[in-house]
Amino acid sequence: MADSSALTAFAALLRRDLLLVWRRRGDALNPVLFALLVATLFPLAIGPEKSTLALIAPGVVWVALLLSGLLSLDTLFRGDLEDGSLEMLLLAPQPLALMLFGKVLVHWLTTAVPLLIATPLLAELLYLPPGLLPVLMASLLLGTPLLSLVGGVIVALTVGMRRSGMLLALLALPLYVPILILGAGCVAAAAQGLPYTGALLLLGAGVALLTILAPLATATALRIAMT
């Protein structure tokens, strides 16, 4: 019965958060527009040479998605803190880690998934060779959940602070760098004809591990920050 109650609450939380995002869908498009803007500025800054753009395309796409996700990370728990629902989650009988995993899942669905859909457009804009697009998509599909899971822990630590955007970026970027290196590096290795599956396997192992550990760490960090 307890498991059924927790799953029901989890599903209700997903519906609520997705509905709130839909009502503010204009704000939800900001990360996509930001990523498109970043990818558009690179050809203007370094020139339109196809060979140069194709060489840096994986890194540009990854950096654009990383920064756009970081842009929306501060809002992960901010609305719940302001309307008091975060305190209700802390007091609810359902497992806090499961509820917070639901919120991180909504963050990934509403920020990373639209960017994944826009990735072929970004790749075409930067002249990425078509044969590398599946590798890039696979790296993003495995890497973006890691960004949301790691970001959830950091946001939980800073949720009670005012104007925590700069601190959030300083804490998140060092942890994001290994994910960025693996994600963009596997595409660069594929472009050179080198083995790249090892990096994808490491990203997949990270997703499997952090799916279990990150919600627990987020719940602990949130309890510490809210006391």
C-alpha cells in the first residue's frame, strides 16, 4: 500500500509540474532559444568555413546545451520554495528522494528534450557531418540526464539562498566538465575514426549510478538547506 501511495504521489507530482511548465511555456522555450543563439554566434565569430565549423560542432552543441541547462537550473526548486510546496514535500509521508527525482525528471523533460529535438538543426547549422549526428545524439541522450541529476544536488544545497545564481554556476561547472569532455570527446573520436563506445558506456554507467544516488543526495542536501 505504501509503494502504491508513493507511486500515486509521484505521478501526481509529475502531472502538476508538467502542467505548470505548460502554463509558462514561453519561459520554458528560453533554453532552446539560448542554445540556438549560442550556436548561431559561433559562425559569425570565427567565420563560415565549413571545415572549421564541422571540427568544432560537437563542442559547440555540447557547450550550448550545457549553458542553456544551467540557465534554467536555478528555477528547479525556486517556485516550490516560494509557494510553500517544498516544505510540504519535506513533511509528506512519501519518500522525499522519489519526489525530488520526479522534479529532476520534469526539469530534464522540459529543458533537455526540446534541445535534443533541436540538435539536428544545430548540427546542420554548424555543418556537422551526417555520419556523426547519431553519435552526438547518443552522447547528449546519455549526458543531459547527468547534468540534471548533478544539478539537482547543487540546487538543493543553495535553494535557501538569495541570488544564488553565481554560486550555483561556480559549484556546477567543475562537476559538469567531465560530462562535457566525455560527451564531446566521443564525437571527436568518432570523427577521427577512433573507438568512442567507451565514453558512451561511461556516460551510461553514470546515468545508472546517479539515478539511484543523486535523488538520495538531493534529499539530504535539501533537508540540510531547509533547516
